[in-house]
Amino acid sequence: MRRYYDSETLKSILGQKTSLEYSDDLECLSKNTIYKIILSEKQYNFPYVNIFEDKIENNFTASFIKNEDRKKAKEHLKAIFLNANHLFVYDKFINKNQKQFIKFAEECFPRKKLNIFYPIENIMKFPKNLCSNLKNIYKEWLVVENKDAEINEKYDYLHDRYIIVDKKIQIILTSGIDNLMNIKKDFTYIIREL
């Protein structure tokens, strides 16, 4: 077998009590790490993760348990939205949670010209009162149905909730905007580059 690490290096990586030998291969070593992966420039088969292009990615994530303050999450999202020109909002429960969404927009959307798009699906179409409530927050927000066929096709009948920022950043809200604003339940969001 090919030698990758000496025994002292292995002990420093894996701790003093390891049964691994310095001659163990990378696949064997990866089984004893937290993430169980090996970063690679050329390989794609698990446990290898290609650092240039792979389904397993390194993204920004934050999780909050119930009753935990979400101030930092709101500040983070607000910073991402600050320079945005276009936001596409996909949340199949938005009509049921309009008050929370309006509160979210008030706290996090920038007070500047901004296009806010919603899906064409009836269940997620913003009702007129929601559109006008958003316009009342800031007059230069344009709130309209999304006409981008690529986005409409990709974000169709999905479980999670999404906000797409300028077609560059995808924010995945695993339990919806309402759980960002209401701390009675847990909340997780993931930010990834498109």
C-alpha cells in the first residue's frame, strides 16, 4: 500500500487512540473523519469530492432551534440583498403567511429600486393586497409575476422555499420565511452560489 502519512501525523489528525496505520489508503482514512470525504481535483466517485465541480458543495448554512434569536440570520440576508436588483421569491405558503413575509421585507429588503418576482403558479401568486402592502413599504419596489422561463421551470413544485438573488445566489429556506420571523419553530437556511 502507498504510504500517505507517518504515524505522528495520523495521531495528530485522528487522535492518540487510533487503530489506523500509516500505510492505510485514503479511502480507509476518510472513513475515520467527520465528513467521510476526500477532496480531489480529478476524481468524482464517492468518497472523492471534486473541488471544482460536484454535487457535494461547501455552502454557508445557519440553523436555529426554536426560541433562538434570528437577528444574525436577518442581518446576513439583509447584507446579501443590499446590492440586489432582482429577487425571485418561491414560497408555496406565502399566501398563508403574508404578515410574516411583509415583516421580513420591511426588515431585510433594501430601500432602493428592486424587482421582486413571484412564481406563475396560482398557489404562490402574490395576491393584490400583498403586492400593494409591499409597495407601501417602498414605492420603487416592482412586485410582478416572474416571466423568466428558465427560473419558472427550475422552481416548480418544490418542497423548500427559495430566494434567488440576481440569478447569482440561491437562498434555501428549509422551513420558510415565516420561521425566520417567528421563533416558535426551528429554522435553517443555506446560501449557495449559482
